[in-house]
Amino acid sequence: MGLSRRINSFFDDRFDTETARRFIDKQAHKRLPPHISWFHVFGSLALLLFVSQTITGILLLIYYRPTPEAAYSSIQYITTEVHFGWLYRQIHAWGATLMILVVVLHMVRTYFSGAYKKPRELTWVTGVLIFILTIIFGFTGYLLPWNQIAFWATTIGTESAGKVPFIGEWLLYFLRGGEVVTGETLSRFFVVHVIILPWILTGLIAVHLVLMRLSNLATLEPVGEEKPIPPGHGIPFFPVHVAKEAVVAILLLAGLVTLSILSPWEIGEPANPLVTPAHIKPEWYFLPSYQLLKYFEGPYGAVVGIVACSLPFGLLLFWPFLDRGKERHPRKRPWAVGIGLFGLMAALFLGILGHFSGTDVTLLGRRYHIDLLGRPERLMDEPTSHNPVEH
Amino acid sequence: MKPQVDGFDKVGSARPTRRGFLDWLISLCSLLAGLAMTIPGLMYLWPAARGGGSDNMEVEGADRMAPGQSRMVQVGGKAVIVIRDRKGFRAYSAICTHLGCLVTWEQAKEQFFCPCHAAVFDAQGRVVSGPAPAPLPAYKIKEVGGRIYVSPA
């Protein structure tokens, strides 16, 4: 008897392996609705990135030291001394930013195909929670290198939490572990980043996947009129859809390594609590909030700004209970599609303004200064042939 | 005899049985025990007071500051900006009242500027423009034997 058969029979003699085998077989060969396409691979890509972040994160943990004295130099050590340390650090940093992008794309696909509607509301809600946790993951991980940009991004981020009505001050003190960002803050963020969030996210992803499998993938038919896929029809999950996912997964991994090599994340200057660097800007996924916050002035401006920045997340979370229309096809949901497009465009527009604010840009041969509120101002200091000659 | 369900004799009767009462008592005790274990845990998470540095700081090299110049010092762990003008020294909290970045002193314009969201304060710490909701709090300056000390007002 071969080794594998002996192992199999060991388990067969002790457990009901037949039921497990049938379950795995059923899940693997599940038929998916016929409109399932390349747009339906983002969820598994996000999962792949989560696994990649977990593995690279564990590797980084071996050499990382979470104290203000040692954090920055431990990152330098990882980058310059540890074998392949630079690679794992880069893949972790790029993986974080790509994971947010992939989760957003996954949500965009789900939103526009109306897949969040009954009976899949809770799948959507757990998905939005995963999205929010992914952002918090990014935020807490950002502080860990203890460099200037990290220190001040955390100062602003936690100060924003301090503007939350009623509990703000309490929350600020709790998050920072004191009045200002110190080593206490670093410890707190470290624990949240490496222990608390990974386990909560693992649990949420498990619930999300189980819910997804229990209620099957949505078709484009209206709520209550979804027809079961007839036997022999639909797209088999394995091998057809898995093959698509594998192709995109390999492209993603190749992209990760390419980005890591061609566009590495700089460590920058070590944190200095007495100097805020000029022109500091947050990561791209915080740029819309960063820009929006500038427009709210006056004694309650910051509070209103924080509420305005949190509102879209609240809307997303409860969206399936607000949009109760039965149609799923985007052409039959002009309002939902309109609101979705408006939200995306607004975020993109604010993000672009935030990116260029406070810089000079050249457009069609003319130079403009974009002020901090995003207003362009033509720069006339350079003499051109059209200028009248001064005497 | 039919077993009692939910701790009641029969459907519709509100008279608790001994078993129902015991169930209730066990639930209550479990809840209390849970709270007794959770509350110290939550208190553990609340930041303990830790010395944040002296509350009365000397401005090092204040005598070398020319009028119009500024210097950053930490008072009680918080950043304070000291400026010197023709009349003497003044000090304000350097922490922008908007979202906590440190303001810089712009000598030419005689104003404080926050690099994060473009808040501008005048030389007395009052809001001129931008998103800051409140002025920069002033700090007390004391001159002792030619040395300059800063402390919370």
C-alpha cells in the first residue's frame, strides 16, 4: 500500500472523511452565474494580498523593534543588512497600498452590479467592515517605521479622532496613550497592527466568505427573481473561474515585485517631534479626506469636517438598507449608479486636488501654482515673448 | 411527567420554578464575574500618567536670538514656539488648533503658518485664515538673571 493511501486510510478509519470530501468537491465545482467575468476576481486578489501581508508581516516582525529609540534603525537594518529584508519590506508596503486599491475595486464591482441587495446585505456589511479595517491597518502600520511622515500623519490622524463629538478628547488620549504622540502611541499601534487587527480581519473574512458561499453569487436579475442555475449551466468555479483568478494573481505578484524594485518606499528622516515637515501629505487613500478637511473653517469647522469625512463610510455600511429597490442591472438603477459615480468622482477630484495642492504644475506650456485649497493661479514671473519690453 | 421548559410550570404561567430561578442566578453571576474581569482590563488600557518633561523650560540660547527669530522648546512634553520681537519674548503653543501639526514662524510676514492644512495665525496667535478653530494658547515667559523660561500660562 502506497504512503498516501495509508495516510488516507488512517483518517478514513477515524473520521467521516467522505462528508468532508463531498463538501470540498461541491464547493470547488460550484457553478457560478454566467455573467461572472474578469471583474469578479478582485475579492480573491484581496484575499491573496491579505495572505501575503500576513507572511511578510511575520517576517518583518522578526527584526522590527517597536520603540522610538530602535524602530527607525531596525527598519534600516532590515533594508540594508537582512537577507532579502528590503524585498519583504517593499512587498509589505506596496501590498498594503494595493490591498486597499483591490478592496475598493471589489466594492465598486459589487456596488454597480447591485450584488449587495437582499439576501446579501450582510455580506456587503462585513465587506465594508473589512474595507474600514484595511484602512485602519494601513494607518497603524504607517507609524511603525517611526519616521517624520509617519509621526506627523499619526499626529493629524489621531487629532482628527479628537474632533469626534462628545468622546473626542477621551478618544484622542486613549489612542495616543497620552497627550501627544510618543513611544506609548507606537506600542499601542504596534499591538493593534500585529495582533488585534489580523485576528479580527481573519474572522471577518471567514464570515464574509461563508456568507458569500451560502447565498451564492448574485445574478443581474431583480431581487426575488433570481433563478437557480440549471444543472450543466453556469461557469464552474474550478477550473474556469479559478484559472482567471490565477492569471490575475500571478500578474499581481509580478506587479508587486516590479513596484518594489522600480519604485521602492523611502524610509525618509527619523521622527522629530519638534519639526513638522513642510508639504506633508498623506497616502493616496487619505488624500480626499485630507483635502476636504481644509475647506471647513471656524470654531466647529474641524468637527463638521470629521463628520463629513466619516459620512461616506456610514452611508456605505448601511447602503443595502437605504437602497431597497429590486433592480440589480445598472441600467435600471439610474439613481444608485448616479450616486455611486458622483461619490467616486468626488473622491477622485478631491484626491487629485489634494495631491497637487501647494505645488506648481505645468499645463499646456503654462505654469500654475495650485494653492492649498486647490485653486490654480497663473504664474507670470517667467518672461515670455508676449511681454511688453520694460524701459 | 413532561419536562419543564424555560423554567416555567406550563405555557402561560409566569410562576418561576426553582430551576428557572437558578438559571437566572447563574446568568447573573456569570455576567457579574465577566464585568469584574473586564473592568480592570479596560482600566489597564487607559494611559497611566507618565512625566512628560519639566513644566518650566529654559529657552537655550535665547540671548543669541535676533528680533524676529523663533525657537521651538518642549514644555511638559508639548511643543512651544518662542518668538523674539523688539519688545522682548513671547511664547505660544506650537500645536496647531486644527489637527495638531506644529506651526512655523514666518519672519517676513510676521505670522504663524501650519504646513499641514494651511492655517495662518497672526503674531499674537489669533486666527487669520485657514481651518484653525481657535487661537494658539499663549505661554508665560519669565526672565531670571538673563535666562528666559517658558511655562504654561
